[in-house]
Amino acid sequence: MSKKKFDPFDAVMKQGTLIAGTIGAVGITGKLSQQLPSATGTKIMGSMDTMKVIPTVHAASIGFGALGSLKEIEKKARKR
């Protein structure tokens, strides 16, 4: 099984999709809780705030993937 190479363009596109999805999910939930105020809606909206961390964690994984890619380039340069 071969190791998949890091593709920066693919990583950035996935990050954009994740951010858009997170914004959409939090926004829709916020609008629903405004339209139907209840104790349950408040709890759901409070839990949706934790979703805002997901894009940050994903972006950190992109950074580590980029660093790993640079390490492979360095190894190839040393072999020459």
C-alpha cells in the first residue's frame, strides 16, 4: 500500500468546504433557535459553538501535512 502524497490544493479545497459547511450548520441552527425559542434550542446552540473548533483543527493537520511534505523533499535533496 503506497502512502498518499500531500496535495496542498486539495487540502485547501477541503478546508474551504469544511468552513462553509460549519458556517452553514451553525447559521441554520441559530436561525431555527431564534424562530422557535426554547430551552432545548438554547442547549443545541451552545453545543454548536464547539463546532467552530473543527476547521481550526483541520487547518493544523494541513500545516503538519505540509511540514511532512517538506521533510520528504529534504530527504530527496540529501540523497542527491
